Amino acid sequence: MSSTPPDIRQPGVSRRGFLKGSSAVASSLGMAVGAAKAQEAEASADARTIEMTVNGKTRHVSVEPRTTLVEALRDNLGLTGTKIGCNQGQCGACTILLDGARVNSCLTLTVTAEGAEIVTVEGLADPTGDLHPMQTAFAENDAFQCGYCTPGQILSAIACIEEGHASDAAEIREYMSGNLCRCGAYPNIVAAIEQVRDQQEG
Ligand code: FES
Ligand code: FES
């Protein structure tokens, strides 16, 4: 017994209609690519060269007005020790020192850092490779687990002591509250900061 195969074409979609639709999609994709290229050309026309001192060396970066400092450090200079967590000023993973003050580099536009002195985690060890005391204290106190938040925690911890906000554990917790740790290493981070504070005082 012969049977007619079922018609699996979508009702109302002819081959001509399908091809016409495809070319419309291709044409709008082409327009999107063209618009992206035009935007790129416009952006690079706006690029500015910014001079900064990063970890003791003069560096120049060519950035757009919208480029954040964490992007310039990571993408232009390859300093990927500075991490991006939330990218909106809430986690502290991107903390660096700018003219001695801790800042969230995800909220700082690179163009505002012209002439600034910047320190990232890569600049903490001395030229012989000896770790900064805060790095040593973090290691000795197991103050990290996955380590993702650690560069930001260490820069913030150094500033916390410099600012005079490490008199006791409660004050340290308060002034380190902008640096989140999803692994929950907080008690060990406080212990590391107390250790460095005591070394400096002793
Ligand atoms: S990445 Fe900058 S504060 Fe979270
Ligand atoms: S050590 Fe994992 S997020 Fe802090």
C-alpha cells in the first residue's frame, strides 16, 4: 500500500519567501557589522595617550575616553593580577593604589589617571623577588583559598594600615568591608593584617 509522505514544509513559507527573508537577515547583519566598524573607527579617533607610572615604570597607554583603569592595566599593559569581579564597584577585586590611595579601578577612567602613580599586585615584591610583608602574611595566615579576591585584598590591606585604620579587628573588618571574599577567608585576612600591623609597630 502506497502512502503520501507528509508535507513537512512550514505552511505559508515558500522557497522564494525563505530566500527573500534570508537576504534581509544577511543585509541587516551586514549593516550591523558596518555600524560596528564605523563605531570602532570613531572610537579609535577619540583615543588618547595617557602617561602613568605603573609599579615604578613610566608607561603609555592609548585608550578611549570610556576605558576603565582595570581594562588599561589588564588589556593594554598585560597586568592581569588585578581582577575584575563585579565591574561595578561592589566587590573590591579590582583594588589598586593610585597616588597612595586605594581605588576601585573598575570605576576609574584611565584618562583621569594622567600622571598618576599606580601600584598593582605585580609591583609589591621587591626587585630581588622578596615578597611584600603583606603578601608573606597572607601566605602565613592562609588568608586565601581560590585567590581571586587576593590581589585586591592585599592592596586594600596595605592601605588600611597606612590610613591608620587597623587598630583592632573590628576596625580592620570595617575598613576592609569593601573587599568581598566568596571563599570566606575573612578571619585569616584580619589575622594577616594584624600581623603586619604588629610587625610595623614593633
Ligand atoms: S570589579 Fe571593581 S569593585 Fe568589583
Ligand atoms: S579567596 Fe576565593 S574569593 Fe577570596
